[in-house]
Amino acid sequence: MDSQVSPKRILIPIIGFGVAGGYRVLSELASRWVDAGHTVDFLVHHQMAAPYFPTKAGIKVFNIHGCLVSESVDAAPHHGKPGVIAIYLGMLRGLRKIAAGYDVILANHSLTTLPVAAAKAGRARKFYYVQAYEPEYYQLRGGWKSKVLGSLSALSYRLPLNQIANAPIYIGYKGVRARHWVPPGVDRDLFFRRADTPSFAQGLPWTIGVIGRHEPSKGVKYVLEAFEEYARIDPHVRLKIAFGNLPAGWRHDRAEVVVPSNDHELANYYRAVDVLVAPGTVQLGACHYPVLEAMACGTPVITTGYLPADPINSWIVPVHDAKAIVEAFKDVSTLSTHKLQVKLDEAAQAVGRFYWESVAEEFMQLFA
């Protein structure tokens, strides 16, 4: 722990433990802060599931009355997910009971900001870690619930909380008032650089990778279209889709689905493919875990423009453009080994700021 930062007591209210990358960020940050000598607790509704991503932090569990019914979600009854009102009221009441015992209250999702802003927390400083501009994602879903949640999320950026963004794109982005940004982190012990440089020798098989996602904003359909076109040109190319989530009925003789069950297997997946495509279509310039992790693993990346990729260390293509992805496949597979090595060295350098030890310390300096 930095000698200039005294031990802190940090409380992280959450709407639940999920499997998305944002929850990994919170679990990992909490563990790093605990290792550095700080006290960290999550505050979560008792009907929510246990953490998907392991954490060393404590867990405070509340009910709708704000009563702390246990110290672990594992010990709490699970009878379906609670409604938004139950989470809001329980979290607000729980914060009123315990928030003053902490130095830092860290809101992290727009739906946690109202209880945090409204709660009396003594001398505790209130922060909001903005991991995305959420209203845009609610707009993409459609429906009245999404409209309501989108309005609430837009309101969250106007609340009196100290905002920290996770990428420079959000500094001054629409209603976001953050002045500082701290990126999500990556575990250097898991996502380390592969021993070999990917090979595209003529006549030998090589593999394209993509993380399968249903949401249209993730742009996976354009990778599938590009692969189908390129596979007609190159009989040796293969496709590995992590986690599946493919359009109904889509298949290809040279495509396979793999399902990593943990971060160790996910890192091995990145090192097993010869190029990774991250084709998202919204909030370009944000941090994106597949880009960050693949770069850390020494795998070439084609992306529409997510950090830490840039034209020097990766291949940047337009959104909604399968033909541009095909051209990138051609460029990657015909690049000389020396030029590819230079590009991967640049990628490794870009990843340097994103290791967890640096990220956790950046946060602590802002808290202090």
C-alpha cells in the first residue's frame, strides 16, 4: 500500500453480483484494496446470487427494511430476484444504518446512485464509477421498462457524487461530469503474452476468434458475415466463437463454439486464436475487455475502436462493415512476421497502464 494513503473503509453498494465485465472490475478492485490493507465491503440485497467473480471483500446483506440479515449471500434465502423498489428501499435504509462507518461509498451502476446520494453517510465521501453511458444501452433495448431505466440512468450523472470514468471518452460525454478516468484492469498472472507469435504461413490453418453476443450493438453478425466471405477465399481459415450466443440456425463447417468456464480458460482461448475481432458499434473509445485481454495475451486485434487499441497496435475498422473486416483479415494474414511482432510489442506497451496493481492505486489516490 502507498505510504501516503492511510487505510480506508470502503463500502460498495450493488444491485447484485453479475457475470458482466463490470462486476469483475468491482470484485477485483475490492480484493486488491483488501490486499493493500484497506477494509472493503459489498452491500447487496439478500435475494441476489453469490459473487460470480471471487472477491476477498466482505459482504453485507440487507432486506427491504434495510436490516442486515447476514454477512454472506450464501447464507441468505433465494426466492427469485427482488424488484427495483425493494432494492432501492432496502439499500437506502441499509446505507442509513451503516454508511457513516465508512470513509468511501462507491456507487458503480446508475441504479445504485440514488440511494447513495440520498443516504446520510456522515463524513464518508461518495463516488460514482461510470463504466458506460448507460442510457444509450437502454435505448437499444426498447420497451417502457427500458425507457424508465434509461431516464433514471440519465439522472444519475446529475447527482452530487464525485464521478470517476473508466475511459477518456466519458470525460464531458453528454451528462457525465467526471474529471478523471481510471481504466478497468487485467490480471497479468492470467492474461500474459503467448510464447509464440501467431503464424499465417501459406497452406497452414489459422483461427479467427470472437466473443459471441446476442446484442446487435456488439456487432457479432458482421464478423460472421466476414468469416463466411473470407472462408470462400481461404480454405485454411477457422472460427472459434467463445460462449456461443449465435443467431438462430447459424452454422459453418469450419466454425466451433468454445465455452471457457473461468478466466484461466478464457486467457487460454485468446492465446489459442490467431486474431481476435471486437466489432462493437456503440461508445467507441470506451474500454473493452476482449480487446484488452487479447492484447495482453499477445494476440492481434481487429476492432471498431475500443481501448487500448489504436492504429499502431491493432487494426481499426468501421462499424457495421463486414467487408472492412475481410480486408483486415487479408492484411493480418499477409503481414510479415517482423511487422506483426512490432505491432504486438506496441500492444504490450499499451496494456501497461491496465494491470490491476496500477488501477487499484490510481483509485486510491483519487479517494485520498
